[in-house]
Amino acid sequence: MGVKKGLKLVNKKQKKSVKKNKNNGKAIDPITFSVILNRFNTIAHEMTSTMERSAWSSIISISHDFSCAIYDVQQRQVCMFDAIPVHTNSMHVVLKEIAKSFEGNIHEGDVIVCNDPYSGNTHVGDFVTACPIFYKGEHLFWSMTKGHQLDCGAYIPTSVPASATDVWQEGLQLPPIKFYKKGVPQEDVIRMYLANVRWKDWLYGDLMAQLGSIWTGQKRILELLDKYGAEEVQRYSEAIFDYADERTAAEIRAMPDGEYHGDSWLDSDGKGTTNIHIHAKVTIKGDMVYVDFSGSSKQGPGANNSSIAVMEAASGTPVMSMIDPTIPHNYGCLKHIVSSAPKGTVCNATHPASTATATICPGDTIAHAVWRALAEAMPERAFGGMPAIHCVPMFSGTDSRSGEAREWGAMVFNGSPGLGAGVGADGWPVGVGPAALGGQKLISVELSERLYPMFIEQHEIAVDSMGVGENIGGPGSLLKIVPTSGPIECNNHGDGQLNPPYGTAGGTPGIGGGNYKENKKTGNRIFYSAKSRLFIGEDEMWVGLSTGGGGRGDPLKRTPEDVLESVFDGMVSLKVAKDVYGVVINKAKMTIDQTKTKALRAKIRKKRGPLPNTFPNYAGAGKWHKSQMKGSEEYLTDTA
């Protein structure tokens, strides 16, 4: 999903669209329109910078697991910047619950927070802060952030406990509640919150960063209102909605009307049951896209269930990835996608089911099903499969390097998977997955080792990890971590190991990947499923190898020169270059034997038969861990 960073100017095509817009009987001036649109985007940008530069935990300040946005008083998204799709495609859902909870009791200076998935939030791990923006006594806008908490007070040290069996095991749930009333901090409420989480100093710092961000948004919106007046800003806000509405409608009308179907599978429910089915029926009708998840599995006993907010966000991301990325991602765009799922299913869980992993495990898999359906509708525009997030564990323990024992925790995104191949473009490496879709960042090896008691023995692109095709998926990564100050607890919360990202238009799937711990003295390894809890001793090493994205197109159509470059860059092995791409490379000279390549490609083409549109189309296709295991090595599922 392309994330819009702001329109610099209105071009001729856009100017024509803007000029048509009428609001309150007045024409919309395209220059003023462009200035106000960019002003909104700049405000969201400054909110983002404020939060990133002032947060204490690395999950926000470095890994960028947060989003900032401005909404109008009707809870319609006006703008966002460099955000996380699973957040911004659904923040209006929790904001509606906030507004409903305090209807008639919203005042200037209030700050309302929420992390409750049954009050419109994505999952307990995401912490929402929102403040109303009043101008001359009238409530006109909302300034809002959502940031991933490092901890929520769950029964284990992680904000994503994949083995939780209900919401209470996830930790502290906050329905909409005021942390500030009319500008006065509610110290007792804030103390109650901090008393229920680990690493409270870091979380207090993150809370202050979120408050600083929403107050920055508030300040800049008030300056905008001072400059143009409330009536003009509201009028141009409507014009911005209309602009996104018109352009999105045109994009969807160009799609073929019809009913399309896609299927995907979660590796497990977190409690040992594997291959949880998600079915998406996508109906394109006129300028609307309707996504229905009837036929999906019932909600499970573990934490891998989706909240309604995640379902709405994850079903919208694939559709938005198929339209012009210069369209502002606001209410005018989002209104064209309507999603639904029966209550009590994995896509729309009912209380008190746990939704701890909602944003990534069911969320990513929901997106996969919708992308598959869209591949049926528009095969010429389909991406290679996007991998579910995997090999992104929550590490914790005691750090005694300074001579004083200190509890620590960190969610490390460095083992993230690559993204699927596009039309005419290779996939990005380390894209995290559909929930973030390139919107997050990695911590450098040097900073990781300085901040946390760990030694990163190896961190590199994983060879042959991606799906192949005319365009290759982004490669996965290999990450090896060794404790340096006592044992490390490792809580994994990923997916896609048993169900790797599919290939499209003749491309092949990613490898699925996996993780294990290895005894450095004996070499003995224990393999773990994507959802697991384990402890790494000082004589042990945690190893994660994430999958690359799915490939797109016939691999025999990839130019031999591009194949050679991928081999030279360490992404593709000589064996795969020959066996799959049909490219014969002289290892000593690193040159292509054109004659042998032409003959080999003809032989492969004749032998293989027709290529499928998407593959695999069945559950449990991932076999990486089985291919790696030796002798009596174990594979443990959903350990907790």
C-alpha cells in the first residue's frame, strides 16, 4: 500500500478535478486547495517527527510502530503521514467509540486514551491517544496517535502474547478513558495505568511522546484555522474528501465488476490447531468494493483472532494497493471499501476472545485472502504474495552490564520478511508484512548491541528465500542473536511459516522460513513454530530465517543479466539460477553462457507445462523447517 507523503502541486489532471468541486455554492480555488491539502499533510508529518524523536522505547523511536492522523469532528480521516496501514485504515473505528463514550462530555483540553479491541481498537498492544481541537468554542477536529506499547501487563513479558486465551491474559484493557480533563492531568488514572505495565519508565516516555504529538497537531491546526478561518478550512476539508472520493471512484469503476474469491490460512490458532481458514468474497460493483469473510473458520481459543478494526483495515489495504498512490488516503478514499464478517469467526471475534496478535497474524492473512481474490479479478495487476510477519520476537531479560541489574525488553524487527514482487518490479527486502507494508524500520546492529544485552552474530539477506519469477519477491533475512548478560526470554508471535506467500502469474512462493535455538557447544537445534515461547541461555543462540515475498511472472522471462546480478548480490544461488531460471553462469568468471542458457530454457519450458495464476492454493505448503531438520532434532508447535 503506497503511503502518501503529500501532494507538492496540483497537476493539470488534478486541477480539472478540483475545479469541478463546489461547496456551499462557492467554487474551490485549486491553489488554495493545494496549499491547505499540503498543510494538512505537513501537520501529520510534524506529528510523526515529534513522536519519533521524543519516544523512549525503540519500538516507537526507531522501529516506527506508530501512526499519526487528523480527523474532523465527524471522525472522518483528513490526513496521515508515513503511517502503518493496519492503523490508519481503521483509526476512525476507535475514534467513533471514543466520541460515543463521551458524547456531550468532550471539552477543550481533554485527552482520551484507549487500547481496548472491543471498543474499536486493533488490539491491546496498540495505545490510542486523542484530543479534541476546539476553535472559538466549537469542536472542529481531532488530533490522534496510535503507538504500539512495549508491554501491556500481560502474563508474559510481551504486548503480543500469542498464547493468551482471553483478553484478560493480554494485560490491562482501557476502554475510552480520560487521562486529561479540561487540561488537567488525571494523575491517579495515569498512575494506575503505569502500575500495570512493565518497564514503566519507557512507557511513560512513550506516553509523553504521544501527548506531545497530538498537542503538536492541535497547535498547527489552530494556526491553520487562524489563517483561513473555520468556515474555509471546513469547506476545503470537504473538497479534499470529494477529491479523493472522485479519484478513488474512477479507479474502482475501471476494475471489472464481478464476484471474486480468495483463500488463505493461518499457521495456527496459538493452541496447536493448524491451518485456520480465511475466505474472502470480494464484490466489485460500480465504484464500490465489498469484502465479505463468510465461510471463514470460527474464532479460536488462542490469541490469533481479529478485532473488527483489524478486519476493516486489512481488507482495505489490498484494494488501496491497486489504485493510484497519489490519491490522498482519507475518508473520501476509504469510504469505497466496505467489509463484513460473521461474529464469532476468526475475522470478527466476540468478547472475551483474545485478539493479541490481531494486527499481524489474522490481519496479514485476511489481506492475503483479499489479494488472492483481486488477483482473480485483475491478474495483470496482481502482486506476488505478501508474507505474514515472522521472526520478529519480543526479547526480554535482565541487563547487568553496568553492574546494576536492570529489566529490559525489545521487539526486534530485523528478521522481518521481504515483500511480494510487483508488476515490473522486484519486491522490497525486509518489508515487515501487510500490516506495515514497508512503514517500519530496523534497529542497526550497533545500536541493538549498545541498547540491549545481545550480540548479533549474523544479520544478512537470506539466499534463495524469496519466490522467483520474471520479478522476484523481496528476500527474507537471516538473524542470529546470542545473549551477553544472562538468559533471554523470547516470545514469538508470527505466522506464514507453514503457509508461505504465494507466487502469481507463474511465479513461485517464498520459502516460509522458521526459527530455532542452537546449543553453541553441541550444535543441537530445537525448531519452533511461528508462535512460541522459549528461553535462550548464554551458551545458546536464537536463529530466525524469514521468508521472502512471492514471485511474479514466468522465471524464464527474467533476463539472464538480472539473474546474474541477483547471484552477484547474494540473493540467488548458482543452483537456483540454473535449475529454475535456466541461466548457466560460469562461477569462476561470473559470466553468462548464452548458448547453454538458451538451450536449457527451451528444455525447461517444454517440460514444465502451463503456469498457475496463484500458487500454492492449499494449506500447509511451507516445508522449510522439515528440509532443515536433521536426525532427532525436534519441532515444537505453539509452546507457551
